[in-house]
Amino acid sequence: MVLKAFREGGVRLDGAEAELHDGLDSLDGLDSLNLDSLDADALIALADRIGAATARVEAARASRRTEDFLCPITCEVMSDPVILSDGHTYERAAIEMWLARNATSPKTGLPLAHKHLTPNIALRNTIAAYRAS
């Protein structure tokens, strides 16, 4: 039931979705639970289940965030992300090497409108903040 509610609400985490499903599946059945009928031990066990599921969901979310930090060419966390005319973000050094030999997008294979690189300052700052935390 919990998982169904999240799906209907449009929650999606792409590659981390399996971990999210595992965390939410462990909470199924709680929607119809009468908390007033539980003794102290049952409430503690329930709190433990909720805590474990919450940790799994947070881990899935963290995994998703770090996936966005990876350069599609190097598959490593970017330190100098730039946006290419294809709309995708790459590590500057990697895309410069690609552009020295190609006039197409490394993601789509389509011809590029131009080879100008725009710094992705927002992503660079987000990565820096994530590393600092």
C-alpha cells in the first residue's frame, strides 16, 4: 500500500528505485494498522521497521544524487562540469578531448550545433557542497 501510494504520487529514483522499493515494501501493511492496539514491544519493533525503511530510502536518494554527479564519458564525479550544445553536462577535460576528434554528441551521436562549452556552476556548487558534507 505504501509503495502503491508512492508510485501513484510519481516518486521515481531511476537506478536507485530498487532500494527505494525495498524500503517501502518493508512498510506495506502499516496503512491499516491500529497503533492504539499495540503494546510497548510492538511499538518499538514498528519504530525499528520504520527507521530501517527510512534509512534505505535515504540511501537510495543519496545514490541518485551522486549518479547525477558523474560524467557520462569518464563515469567519475565531475570537478569542472560544463554543458555542451546537446544539453548534457560533461567533465571539461573529457569533453574537450572528445571535441578535438568529433563534431557529434557523445550521448546521442547527433551533430552538434556548436562546440561552445558553458560552465555548469550550479552543478559544480552542488558537488562541492556534497563533498563538504
